[in-house]
Amino acid sequence: AAGIAYSTSIGTFCFMVTNLLGSAVLKWSGMKTIGEDCDFDSLPGLVVIFQILVPILGGIAAIMLFIPNVHQTEPLIDWKKERWYEGEKESEYETSIEDEEGSVSEMNEKGLGSEGEKNLV
């Protein structure tokens, strides 16, 4: 429920801000939409700028800022370097790494590495 409330509130805020910015842009452009002397000459330019260029530039900036430049198989956080664990968790973490490394080295000694697995199949 909290996630839905958060998403809805962000959507409402964005809707309000875009309406206010849209009104400001229309006033700034000098476009007249009320009365007998309506003037829509600046509308094509506004559409090109605010419906095409701004979303493209904003999307490119968001991609550069928010998507990490790593492969999908690489871990995003180096837990040993960041040291986000303390006390007992640290020794448990190191033990689990040693166990994993030991089991991998034992498999390689027995010939069950990636090449050995291919021979078994």
C-alpha cells in the first residue's frame, strides 16, 4: 500500500508541475488562446522543443546518471571495500567466501571445473 501511495503522490506532483510549467511556457511564448485574435504561430516550435527535444535530452541525462556502467554479471557493490557489515557478520562473510573458494579449488583439483563438467555430460 505504501508503494502505491508513493507512486500516486509522485504522479500527482509531476502532473501539477507540468501544468504550471506549461502555462508559463504558453504565456512566455506570447500565444493567445482566448478571444477573437487567437495566435497559434508559435505552437509548432513549442511542440518540437517541449515534446521532442526536452524529453530526448532529459532521457539521455537520466540514462547517464542513473544506470551504472557495469556488466549485468558484475556485482554493483564490493562488500569488502565498502565494509557495510560489522562484528560477527564480518567473520561469517569471510568464512562463506573461504568456503566458496575452497569448494571451487577442490572441484578444480578433482577435474570438475568447467572443462570437467563438459566431459561428464
